[in-house]
Amino acid sequence: PTKIGVLTSGGDSPGMNAAIRAVVRTGLHYGLEVFGIHRGYAGMVEDDIEPMNSRSVANIIQRGGTILKTARCKEFMTPEGRKIAYDNLRKHGIDGLVIIGGDGSFRGAQIFSNEYDIPCIGIPGTIDKDMAGTDFTIGFDTAVNTAVRAIDKIRDTADAHDRLFIVEVMGRDAGYIALHSGIATGAEHILIPETKTNVEEIIAGLTEKEKRRKLVNLIVVAEGDDTGGGDEVGKMVKERLPNADVRVCILGHIQRGGSPTCLDRLIASRMGYHAVECLMEGKHNVMVGIVNNRMHYLPLDNAVKAKERFNKEWLRIVKILAS
Ligand code: ADP
């Protein structure tokens, strides 16, 4: 390619800026012209496309969010919308794309490049970490560290009042944030979508701990757990343990924002660099991933959400360490 476009699409995640910076600067290094496409595929459809230079990405590596902004775009789901998007790319002479986003964005990219001969390279940006073909996704490390810091604070106040706290973290389909942050904060129970939650077992555990006068209890719940999330778990526990002082805290969108951690900046820089390398080598329609510390190129067709990749041993560790 001679001119490439970069965009962020779907849900945002901290570290996307570091990836944009890497794509722009690696592209410029190879003498490519690099265009920033604003608001994901919406910018392609609406011709919200601007040339970028090295200074366009100055001072952003440490910033959360995405300077290109992100959006969901209905028009791109239709052949007519994608035709308009293609015509706009043609107008600018763009002949390669780097898409930073999640599995939905990659599906869109795959369909688009089957229709039009534009190579698309995906970079996994999602706080949920549940992508096939990579050990890391941009934003997970920051999100989970944000959750840990918040839960540590909740634990302080739970301890002061002998309260049972139920904390809901993000993860509609995946329990990674809940599992990692729960283990790191010493939660008694961690409820994740990948496993069936046994409420009776949790109530029995809490009752037994009450007898032993273990007063501070922390339950971390992924929003997509089959119980229905933090509020539902709170209701169930209050019903069954009327004497317990139960509070529910839903962490929400703080998990998506904030300055990316060192790890997220590193993987974003590495993936951004390799995405451009892929285009230079003539690769078509792959997602760049990192597996066992090596670059891994997964056909976009297979870049879907991955379930249950976490190590079941962790759940056993949770049980033993929370006793
Ligand atoms: P994420 O990339 O975070 O999974 P979405 O699933 O919302 O987010 O997808 C982001 C955008 O990708 C959608 O708004 C749409 O423009 C495009 N997209 C998703 N699925 C398709 C599809 N099947 N066909 C065309 N475009 C799609």
C-alpha cells in the first residue's frame, strides 16, 4: 500500500491511543501516507477522514480514550453503506486499513474486504480480553488495575463497618476482569459468566464464615454472570441473610477510562507496529495477536470472542485462599 487509514471502532479501551500512535509513526517510517478515520466506520461512510503526521500523535501515548473517537455504525452493516465507505477511501487513495476494535469491528472489516479489495489488519482493543488468537487485548490490564484499586478502597470501608460488599465489574460475556481483580483483592467469591453460579453454595459459605466471625466478605460479580449481576446477588443475599450488612457497588465506566498501564502501552505499541508490517508484507485480513510472547496472525474470519480460556485452576485457588 501507499496510503493507509487507521480507525478505532466499537467499544473503547485504554491504550487505543498508543496503538494509533504506533500505526501512524510506523507508517510514516515506511514512507506511507497515513489517514485518521474518525468515529470508526461512521467516518468512512461520512468521509470524516484526515491526513495525519508525526505531530498528530504527539503526547497521546499516556492518554485514555481515543483521539480518533469511536462509534457504532449501522450504515456499515449494509452493502450500500459499505459502498459509500469504499468510494470515500478511493477518493483519498487509501489502499490499506488498520482497525483497532473488537470482534464486531473485525467482522465488519472481513465483510468489507471480501467485497472490496482493501487489505484490513485488526488490532484487538477490548477491556474484556475475550478474543481468540491473542493472550493480550489492549485495555484489559488498565481496566483490571482500575478495578483492583477501586475494590481495595471498598475493602477498607467494608472492614471499618464489618460489611459484606458485592462489587460488580464489567464483563458481559467474559469473566476475566472479575476473576483477575477478585483474586488480586482477596474476594471470597467470584461470579463469572463462564461458570454456573451456585447461590446456595455462596450463602452456605457466608453463613459458615459468620459463625467463625469472619466478618468482612467481598464478592466480585461480572455484570454478565447468570445471577443477573451485582444488584441481583445483593437482593438474594439480603433475603437469605437478613442480619448481614450488605452493600452493592457497581464500578461501571471508570473501568474503561484512565491512563493506560505500562503493559497496555507496550502491547499497543507492539501490535501497532506489527499491523503496519503486515500491510507492508502484503498480508490480508488478519488480526495481530501475541501468543506466548510471539506475534500471532489470526485470519479475521476466526477473530471471534473466545470463551473459557482461563485456567480453571484459578477457581480452586480462589476457594482455598478465601477460607
Ligand atoms: P466491537 O468491535 O467492540 O465488538 P461492535 O460489535 O459494536 O463493537 O461493532 C462495531 C462496528 O463494526 C459496528 O457498529 C458496525 O459498524 C461494524 N460491524 C459489526 N458487525 C458487522 C457486520 N456483521 N457487518 C458489517 N459491519 C459490522
